[in-house]
Amino acid sequence: MRTVLKKDEKILIIIRQHWLKLALPFFAWLLLAVILIWWLQNSTAFIIVLITAIYPMLEYINWKYNLWCVTNLRVVDESGFFSRYSKESPLDKINNVEYDQSLWGRIFGFGNVDIQTAAELGETTYNLIHHPKLLKDTITHAQEEYKKMQISNQASQLAEAIARTNVTQPSQQMVADELSKLFDLLQRGAITQEEYLAQKNKLMGH
């Protein structure tokens, strides 16, 4: 992956399209090679075969650099070798992840993955993905761990605030409970980020 990782960011999985993506270019070139060598039977045939081999090689390069990387912070979509494309979706902006597989997809291990985000693009479908269920499950698990990390950070902030203001032990538990409820409401979309911050500052006496 060419995208630079952020501080404390770790790669969980890298997935590409299924190898079937390369089957058609390779067999088309192989068929052409067999026909030319059998028909011409001279050095010209070999030269043409070598030149046309560029096609499956380019397809392989495109396949290799077309990938999806799931980290503990985001999902990165990269493609292109000569021209480059990159898009990232933060885990907290992903609303839903789905995958579907046909009968042949289940047999050979490929399928489509649909990612719905809160961004303007809304929904993106990736086709012919290798191990689509693994990609979907990895994103879901990463989101759960990300939420736990957020809660842990909130708890650390609360502990620091309590230490600064010397709040008594009964009040510590009360503030912690209220902060946990507020964070849950924020995650479910019941309150906005501004409302959450306002209530949080009020609880912590800011």
C-alpha cells in the first residue's frame, strides 16, 4: 500500500480483486500465441507473441495495485500504477457494509462488497472481490474496536478532568455514567456532535 499510515495506525488486511480478473486477458493472449505460432511458424510469430504479452502484463500490474486496505482507523481504496487513485473512508463514517455472492462466487471465493458511508458519495459497490465476507467482517470488527478506543479515550479525558478538579468519588461515578450515556446517544445519532460536546463540557464543569 502506498498510502502513508497515520500515527498509531495499523494494517489489518489487504484484499484485491479475485484472480479471475486475470483469467480472460491471459487466456486471450495464450490463444493468440498458439494460433500465431501454429499458423506462421516463423520468427515473426514469436515477435508478435512477445509484443502482445504486454497486455496481460499490464492487466496484472493493474490488478496488483488495485487494492482495499482496512486499518484500525479507516478503509483505503487504491488503484492505478501509472495514474493513481486513492479514496479513504474513516471507520466512524461507514454506516453499513454488505456483501453478496452468487453460487459460482461461493465456489471460487469471489463476490461484491457494498459500503455505505455518511459522505456525499453515499454508497460504493466493489465487484469481483476476493474473500468478500472476510473484507466485510474485518471492517465490522475494526469499527467495534474503534468505538471501544473512543470510549477508552473519553474515560481517560474524564479521569484527567476529575483529577484537575478534585471531584469526590460518588460524583466521579455519576459523571462517568452520564458521559457514557451521552456517548451512546451520539453513536446512535440521537444527538449531534455539538450537543454532545456542550453536555460533556457541562458535566465536566468547563
